[in-house]
Amino acid sequence: MDEKSLYKPNVDFNKQQLQRLQDIMCLALGVAAGALGLESLAGVALYLVGMTVSNLSFYVLCCEGKPELFFAAPLREIFVDQVPSGVAGYVMMWCLTYALVK
């Protein structure tokens, strides 16, 4: 769909809701990784798998398989844009929980 045909305030709201979900998932996955005592690549794998499952769930359940109706660049916005901001929260909670458990 053409970006001009989307109402910008709605697209911004959709991005905000997606970002909120991704932030919560990053923190929850960080707690899970720390509580499980994961280290190194196992923790990274948990993050990648967890975020992929979360984003796919959002794609299917919230967007009903038609994200182009809700986002200007759906695949990038749903699957790629959270990586830089999400990693920081994930690592923070992973380290904190790991330190508390060990």
C-alpha cells in the first residue's frame, strides 16, 4: 500500500504499541535468560528466537497477516527496528537476573 494512503497518527500509534510489546518482551526474555543461567550464545539464541516468535505472533494476531494496513514499512518496522533498542534492555535484565540467581 502507498504510504500516502495511511493516516500518520494511526501509524504512529501502531508503532508505539508495537514498541511497547517489544520492550516488555526484551525485558521478560532477559529475566528468563538470567534465571535459566544462560551464558554466551545460548542467551543470544534465546533473545533471537523469543523476539522472532513474539514478532510473528504480533504479525499474525494483531495485524491479522496484513501489516501493510497498519505500518508504512511493515517488515522492517516489525522485525528489524527493535534490534538496537531491544538488545540494551535484554542484556541489562539478563545480567541483573543472572547476578541475583548466581
